[in-house]
Amino acid sequence: MKTRSASAAVVAALIAVLVGVFVLRQAPSEGTPHVSVTDVYASETAGDASSMYMTFDNSGGSDDLVAVIVTGVGQVSIHDADMRPHDHLRLKGHHTTKLAPAGGHIMLESLSSPLRPGTQLDVRLMFKRSAPIEVTADVLSYDQINQKISS
Ligand SMILES: [Cu+2]
């Protein structure tokens, strides 16, 4: 019985610490992230690679995009405008983060087959704090993308 009450005390202390950590994390600008994803598209294949773009609308606290999985694509990475890989994409709280041509993008490499305009990709987005989000990316031709960014 002695051992049992000692472990109960340890559990109570742990809970107190966890509650304390949780309260400390709730800085005024933080809180639960509310991320929605729109305007998801990828370009037709150039060589054996492609880029994917999307818009993240975060109406809550900050979050990070930490992984992207695309069906039929062997290697997916988060790139900045200079093609440098990053292990996450910061999604600031109460902020819209846009990946668009000539800027940051999701790099698609080791494709199982070329991406043809008019087809779609199944995309799973993994976040540090939010639950995963599944979206569909439209594959667009270069002409379609040029029209899109000039309009
Ligand atoms: Cu890239």
C-alpha cells in the first residue's frame, strides 16, 4: 500500500507539471491552431520533378507543416524560393501563408509517372500541432499556371 500511495503522489506531481506546462504554452498570441488549406495545385512534370503549391489559412495559434505525403510520389520535400530544403514550414498564427510559383513550394521528385494536366494528386499534410489534413491537388499546365498567377 505504501508503494501504491507513493506512485499516486508521483502521478499527481506529474499531472501538476503537465498542467503547468500547458498553461505556460498558452501565450496570448498562441492557442489552438485552426488551419485550412485551399488552392492546392501542382505543375505538369518538368523532367522527372514538379512543384506543388497551396494556401494555408491559420485563424488560430501558430503551427508547423512538418511532412507531406503524395500518392505516387517517392520524394516530397518542403523547399524555399531558392530550392533549399527545410524540415518544416512555419504557419504563423492568424496569418495566411501562401506557396506560389517563384516562392516556396513543395518539391515532388521520384514520380512513379509524369504528371499530366487535368489529373489530380492525393495529398496528406502533417502538422506539428493540428490533425493531418487530406487535400486534392489539381495538376495544371504551365499555361494554366501562368494565367493563374497573372490574374
Ligand atoms: Cu524545389
